[in-house]
Amino acid sequence: IIWTHRKRDGVVLGALGVLYPLSRFLMEFIRGDNPAVFLGMTASQTVSVAVIIISAIFLLRILTTKER
């Protein structure tokens, strides 16, 4: 869906960088075998939050900058 409605290059990569870690973050709540490492989150959740933030910044920058 994102591929067919993309407006610029990099939108699909940015969306993937937000959506996959988001799903991984949520799946880690279901799993009970990983101990909390940082602020009550597992290591995978901590990495997922970092990737979501970086990807969201990347995606916003792509969508808000003017084309050359």
C-alpha cells in the first residue's frame, strides 16, 4: 500500500523503519522470557524505540523537505 502511494524516494524505507520495530516492540510484551533491562523494557524493546525515533525523524525529513 505504501509503495503504490509513495510521494518521494525513501518513504517506504522510513515507513518500514517505523512499522517493523513498532510490531516488534508490541510482540515483546507477549513474550515473557526476556528480562527487563532499561526502564522496564527488554533489550529488544529498547532498540526498537531507538529505531522508531531515528526512522520517524528520517521520514519526517523526507516528507517536509522540498524536492530539488
